[in-house]
Amino acid sequence: MIEITVFTKKDDFIGIESKGHAGYAEHGSDIICSAASALMINTVNAVEAFTDDKFICNQREGYLEFHLTKSISQSSELLMKTLVMGITDIQDNYGNEYIKLEFKEV
């Protein structure tokens, strides 16, 4: 199971932590892991490429931690909302046994 925590501050999404694997299919063929990973990595890359927002990011096999460290721009806000929408859609379509999504106010 992929356990994803979305960190919020007031009504903004300011970070995400993801750990684990979905277990939907064999390693290398798991479409849920692939989709979730693509959404998260693309969001990090887009924040870096298209905004001046500061962040920290740690990644290793099966783990990603991303936190915006200063005030969040409208562009990053939209990117984070899009990420959460995509992860929620995957969870809705494939079930809670593959992705556990929770929100944590910080």
C-alpha cells in the first residue's frame, strides 16, 4: 500500500509524504505506483521549473517527501491541488487497499 500524507496549512496544500508500494502488480508493472509516482515527481519538477518557491525534497526507492518552505505562490497552490486531485482520483478508481490518503494540518 502507498501511504500518502498531504500536509496543509490553513487551506493550502504545502507538502506531501509518500511511502510504500501499491502492491497492485509485480514490481515494474504496477500501474498504480507508476501513476502516483509520475504525479508526484511531475509536481516537484513543475514547482522547481515554473515557480520561485523554496522547498525541500527527499527521495529514495518507495519514498518521497516534499515541503514548500516559504509562502506558497498561486502557481504552486494550483500544482499541489492538481496533485491531490490526481491521487484522489487514483484512490477512487482503484480502491483504498492500494492507496491510503490522509491530510495533516501543520
